Amino acid sequence: MQQDEELDELSASFERIGGVGLTIHEELLAQEKIIDDLGTEMDSTTNRLDFVQKKVAMVMKKASAKGQIMMILFLLVLFIILFILVFLT
């Protein structure tokens, strides 16, 4: 009789452990999907960034020294304006 009770308790413990294992498995699958989606987005962003860098390099190559200085000044002014709008308002 006592042995049957101990076996019942042991069986209940195994069922709880199995349930925890299944919960962990489901969580890992969900996190794997999130990581895969993040990797896909990173690849896409990397490709777009490479494209933009090539375009900027091409524009900088075509522009003269005066044009490059004007471009840098324009971007600097734009940065300052955006900084003021974002952090000081």
C-alpha cells in the first residue's frame, strides 16, 4: 500500500516535470522564431545600408572638394536642427 502511494507521488512528479519540459520547449520555439525574424530584418537592413553607402560614395566621388564641403555643412546644419527638435522640445 505504501509502495503504491509512493509510486503515485513519483508519477505525479514525473507528470509535473514533463509539463515544465513542454512549457520550456514551447518557449524556446517562440524565441527561436523571434531570433530568426530579427536575423532576417538585420540582413535586410544590412543590404539597404550597403546600397546607401555605395550611393553616398558615388556622390562623394562625383562631387568636387567644394561640393563635398557644402554637403558636410548641410548635413551638420541638418543634424543640429534635428538635435534641437528632438532633445530641446
